[in-house]
Amino acid sequence: MESKPGIVWICVILLTFIATGCMPSSSPSKSVQPPAGTKSQDIMPEWTEQQTKYTPVFDKYPPGPIPVPTLPVSPVPKPTPKPKGERHETNKPSLPVQKQSDKAGKRSGKQSAQQKKLSLGELRRKYAETFILSGPSRQKNIALTFDDGPDRHFTVQVLDILKKYRVHATFYLVGNKAKANPDIVKRIVKEGHTVGNHSYSHPLLTKMSLRQFQQQVESAEQILLNLTGYLPKCFRPPYGAINEEQLVWAASKNYLVTNWDIDSLDWKGLSSEQVLTNIWSHRHPGAIVLQHCGAGNANHDLSGSVKALPQLIEKLAAEGYRFVTIPELLNIPSSR
């Protein structure tokens, strides 16, 4: 039987082992066997029941590196080298394109200028208030007009006939001829006729520059002003020819361009019968009749026109026509 101190030490040693957990179990632990039919990997701890089960992508790492697909890549074009000194400007055509555009613009400008050249008929339609061929047809009025005077042969004969029948007409006078025959110009005015401007020397005005055209008109009007006392309102271009630029200028100076719609063609040296027929067959209320009272040269014979004039006046008067000047026909002043 052991002594009490020995028992005490034994108790101390046992308590120490129990406190430190180093006390060996009295018998070996037995492994827990899963229920029949259950795999061991299916037994999960209770704390994992609320967690999402992780499913690996690969059961094992693939051998070697993961292959990367190769995409086709288009080759990048090399920039075209620019000449030295040339600057790159965005959205601006290069110099050759600009030159080509300039040439095209010049060609287009020339074509436009040609297209803008209007015929006399087109000018009359475009400038109907400035370019006149006839008067209103409401009344049975007719205007006799005489171009290319004055001279001392045919103009004097025409004045004598008009005076006899008490008919007033319009005389489109050439400046240099008026200057050479001032007394005839004064007689025209004194006997109640109207004077119109027919240029200074009777050129084809459409072959002249605008400045030359202006000189022709202004030189004649100054002479006529000195002889008649007024600046004529009516202007008739020689041969009836005028272009748009000239017409616009004349209108800006308050001229009225007055041509005709019945041509006697007496300048061809026609007989009195032919002259009379040319006028009579085209007569109508508001007509403007063209005849001549001055020869353009020594070969022009206007005797047929002079001889036809009395017959023309008598026939028209018998049909009820009233002879008026251009200002009376158009209801405009004689002067500007």
C-alpha cells in the first residue's frame, strides 16, 4: 500500500496531462464509415451546405501553353511619298485640280457670254418698255417715219408733200448731215414734225464698243439740241441694229428705242408701185412705217418712195387712218 505523498504526486501528474490535452486516449479512435452506397467525397461538412459548389474548368492542367487563335491581318499600305516642299492641307484640292477648275470656269464664262447675246426679237421681248416696234391698236393711228436725212434733194420733196396734205411725221436725222443742213432741220421743226436721233455718222453700232456707241449718240444729240432746242426722246439705231449693252445704256439716258414694223424697202431703189404695195399690204392700226428721206450714197435712188407718198396718204386717209408722230402714237414727250 503506497503512502499518501506518492498518491498526491500521481494525482498532480494526471491533472497536468488532462489540462494540457496531452493525455493519451484510453483506446484507439475508430474511423467513421459512411453509410452503405455513399461515396466518401459526397460527404460534405454541414457548414458547406449553403456554399456554391465550385466546378473546375479543367480536371487537370493541359499539357503545354494554351493555344491562342491567329486572326488574319491586312497589311498596312505605306503612305505615298510627297514631293519635297509640298504641304498637306486637308480637304483642299491640289494645284492641278484647281487649274483645271479655273479653265473650266473660263470656258463656262465664255459659253455664258455667248448665250447672253440676244437677237433683236429677244431684246424686244426682254425690254418691251424700252424697245418699241409699234404703237397701241386701240385707235386707227399710223406713224410715217423717214430716216437718213436731211439732204437737199429727197428731204425737201418729202417735206413739200407732207405740208400739202397737212400730215405730221417723224424724221430720224443723222448728226453730221444735220450739221451740214441746219436750215432743213429747222424747217422740219417749224412745220410740226418730230426729230429723232439716228446717230452721228450712220455706222453699224453693234460692231462698236459701248464707248464708241455713246459717242455716236451723244455727238448727234448735241447737234440736234442746238438746232431744234430739245434733246430728242426717240432714238433709232442705223439698220435697226443694237445690242443689249447699248440698249440698256440708252434706256438709262431716258431714250426710247423706236424701230418699225412696216418696211417699205425703198432704199433698194424700188418703183412707187412696189413701195406702195409693201406698205399697204401690211397696214394696221398702231403701225410704224419706215421710209427714207436721205440717200446713203450717190447710187441710192429714193424717187420711187417720194412718188408713192401722195398715193399712200390718200389711200390710208380714205380708209380712216389718222397720221401721227411717234410721240403722239406712244403718248410720250418729244424730248428727254
